[in-house]
Amino acid sequence: MPLKLYELVGADPSRPFSPYCWRIRMALAHKGLAAETIPWCFTEKSAIAPHGSEKVPVLLDGERAVVDSWTIANYLEDAYPDRPSLFGGDGGRAMGRMLNWWGDGVIGGISSLIIADIPLNLKPEDAAYFRKSREARFGKPLEEIMASRDKAVEGFRKSLDPLRLTLRTQHFLGGTAAN
Ligand SMILES: N[C@@H](CCC(=O)N[C@@H](CS)C(=O)NCC(=O)O)C(=O)O
């Protein structure tokens, strides 16, 4: 049975925009696995609730549902060992775990730089949900969060230093080749 992946989309169903879903698209590509996309919008909670999640990505492999990008990456690695490895062994998996958490923080940093632009690309009901849930989380209007973008972008760039400095001396995080 083909793999299926719920992926976050806005008004344009052909443009998945969640970095968490992109991680799984990249993992599937690395493993050479095809997966049918199931476009998913913020307010379609009932579609993924039976799979035990309120968020995407959600991967369906036959009857089995796997939730959370890091968990899905580990699942793909272990369920498809004959395919190219995502981690290249225990050391790579351990480093991947660290990068996963580091990436989550960096992604959090991006969201405050673009947050008021996101509803402009959503369907009206999703835009209303997004604004309400994010304004409750941040305690202020989206436009106010983004008002400090010029200053915040400097901090964001600084947060990329570990990557920038590493990639000055090696082509890939894994060394001379991707791991
Ligand atoms: N830790 C999760 C985070 C997934 C996540 O936050 N997904 C967002 C899309 S980028 C989502 O589905 N949000 C639904 C919502 O905010 O209601 C993972 O790595 O998969």
C-alpha cells in the first residue's frame, strides 16, 4: 500500500508550506520512497484526529499512522533499512536528534519574522484560526509581533552562525558528503 503524507497547505493546495512536513518530504526523497500527498488545512483537525494528532506531518503506512517529524524520520529509517540511510548509523542519528531540536528553535525564530504574512496566504477560516491561536500564544496582534522584524532578523541571522561557520570549512554537516 502506498505511503501517504498529510501536508499543511494554505489557499493553494499545490504549495505545502510547513517546514516540519518538508523535513519528511526530504527524508522520503533521500530514501527514494514515493508518498501520496494529502493536502491539509489548519481547521481540518477532524481529518487527523483519528490518527492521534492535531498537527502535521502525519504519515500513513498502510494501517499504521506515524506522527511528529522526528518520530516519522526514525520510523522511515527503521522500517525501510534497505533504502539509503537517513542517519548513517547511531552517531548520525544522535547528531540528527540534536539538529532536530536546534532546528525547532531556529524555525521558531523565523515564525515571528513572517507571522502576519501567513494569514494572507490561507483560506478565510484558516486565517481566522491562525490569527486567534497565535495571538493567544504571543499575547499580542500578529502585526505587533512582526513590527520588530528588522531587529529580530539580526538575532535570527546570528542563530544560524553554527551552520554558517561549520559550512565554511566542510561542504556538508556530515563532512565531505551528506550523511
Ligand atoms: N513537533 C511537531 C510539530 C509539528 C507542527 O507544529 N506542525 C504545525 C504545522 S508547521 C501544525 O500542524 N500546526 C497545527 C496548528 O497549529 O493547529 C513535528 O516535528 O512534527
